Amino acid sequence: MTASNNVLGGMSPEEFLRDYWHKKPLLIRGAIADVGPHVDFSVLAQLAQRDDAESRLIENRNGKWHLERGPFRASRFRKLPDTDWTILVQGVNHHLSHIDEILWRFNFIPYSRLDDLMISYAPPGGTVGPHFDAYDVFLLQVGGKKRWQISAQHDDDFIEDAPIRVLKDFRVEQEFVLEHGDMLYLPPKCAHYGVALEPGMTYSIGFRAPPAQELATQFLVYLQDRVCLDGVYADPDLKRQADPARISDEMIDQVSALLSKISWNKDTVCDFLGHYLTEPKSHVFYDAPEEDLDEDEFAERVADSGLVLDRKSQILFCDACVYCNGEKLAATPDDFALWQAFANQRKLKPSSFGADMLATLYDGYQAGYWHFAEV
Ligand code: SIN
Ligand code: CO
């Protein structure tokens, strides 16, 4: 683990989780100042032109909200006024290694909950309006100054015809001006309103919180591919019905009994979560390696340099199963400790691996899920 408690201003992760996480806001002055090269407007404008990065431009013109979604043409950014707009790019951690490194400083939260690092840039007056989010977020100020107002209000009355969710009646309870390195943690549903005072960026470390309905739907999709029931509907004792159009009680009972054979247990839910939580977002693709090595050449290189997970890859495990990028990996019990280390540290030390592990590592290397670490 990295010295993750640094990002909490000296507070231990245990104390943060006990007193603040999912409960109440926390302002941390000087949380993270060493962020490497700033991802400023020019970098974001480049990323916002790519189709493998989700981007948005939000403007407030004469009191009216405007939303445009990327990918953008470069010319779009030449027409922007001096004030009152925000450009936001999701998942910057996938594109820039020093941003990925910031995300993993939050490894005191399980990886199954970490989502991405979004970056916004705003000139003075830039804002996305007062709103709340359904998930926990850390808002890190990078360069410039932003005024954040927050409120524990519980209404969800949003402006009706706006293209983004903006609260109609925002009642300020606390206000902070964030400067470079300051960070504000907000639990889900905490209303917030950030307005740039000086041009600068907000790095949002966001967490995933799947809605119950989505979990249920995705679980049913998962089950659909795996349910296997024997038999066929049968009614050897069928009696003539007075109403031939009626679905009889006998039919309902027989189908109920049949459906009650659909069952699941903790292993099923673990397997579902392993697939679901590691499934890459739809615009994420992996690049096959440039070097076309055979398995023996691969084995030599791994023994020399070890491996690092691709920035877009996620390995999670539960019980004795290991999942990567929406797939269950062939991991034997003998190799499980190594897979756990790879998942937790996102890198694997140089070593000569056994035949089973080597075969799975070679497949993942060819798929672009991981790469050789730099020696
Ligand atoms: C911003 O970066 O200005 C908005 C982030 C948020 O409110 O979640
Ligand atoms: Co928000």
C-alpha cells in the first residue's frame, strides 16, 4: 500500500471511514499538492477530441444551461468566451499515467468501489450548477481557486427544462474556497455548488455505486446465460375449462414450481460481481502488444521485468476466483496468492511462473491487459 493517509491530511483511513465516508463532508487543506504536470485546458481540449474519452462542455449563457457532449472539434474551443463555462473529461486516469497514479493513492477504498478520475477546467464563473451526485466524491483543486458551497438539504427539485441536473432552490449551509492542493470529500446526495473564481481544475475522484435496479437487471442478464432447467411443461391430467381463454391455477402452480428451481447462492453472487465489476465501459478497448512474442520469449521477459496492469485493466478476486476486464481467469489454487498480489498491487514481480499461470499471463499480455514493467 502507498502512504495513502497522506491524502487525508494525516487522518488515518480507519478514522476517515468510521467518521466521514458515506456520512458527512470533510475539507482537507493541502491534501495533495504534488500532482505532476497539470492537466489544464490545453490537455483537456486534446482529450475531449478523442472518441475513447467521455467529455462534456457546460455553459451558462444568460441564465440558461447548455450541454454539449464530445468528441469535439478543435475549432469548438476557439469560440469559447472568457468566462462561465466548464469542460469536463471523464476517466483521465485511463489516458495519463501520472493521473492514474493519483487515483491509486485512494487505495484505502476497495477497488470494487473506485470508479475514475474526472477532470474539469473552468475559467472564472465556470460552474455546472448546484446539484448532488448519487456517489461519494473527492474534489481536488488543482491550480486556480474555486468556491464550493454545500448543503445537506434533501429535496430533489431540479430545473425542469435544463439539460443537466440543477437544483431549483439551493440553500447554502457551508462555504469554502479551495486553492491548489485542497480537497473536499462529499458523501452521496450532499448538495454542492462549485464556481471557479480563478481559472483552474477540479480533479474528481469518483466512486461507483450501482443503483439497486441496475444490479438486479445485470444479475438477471448474468443468470439468463447460466440457468439450465430440465423438463417441459406437461399436463397429462388436463380437464376441459369453462373459459378456454383463462390461464388456469394448475398452469400457474406448475410454472411457479418450475421457476422456483432457479436458485443462487453466495458463489453465484461472487461470480456475478467478479464479471460485472471488472467489465470495461463500452468505449474502453485494449491495445495488443507491439512485440509479437511467443510464450517462451514472453516467459523470459516476465522473469526479467515482471508485469504491470494496463491503466484500463481491473483485476478483482473473491474466494478462489479471479476476474479481469469482465472475464473469469483460469487461476489455479496454487497460483491464487500471486493473482491476489497482482490484483492488489497492480503489478507482478519478476519471476519464473508455473505453466498454468504463465499460460494465463501470456493470454492477458496478448490481449493488452498488462504489459512488461520497466526495469
Ligand atoms: C466540477 O468539476 O466543477 C464539478 C464536479 C462535481 O460537481 O461533481
Ligand atoms: Co457533483
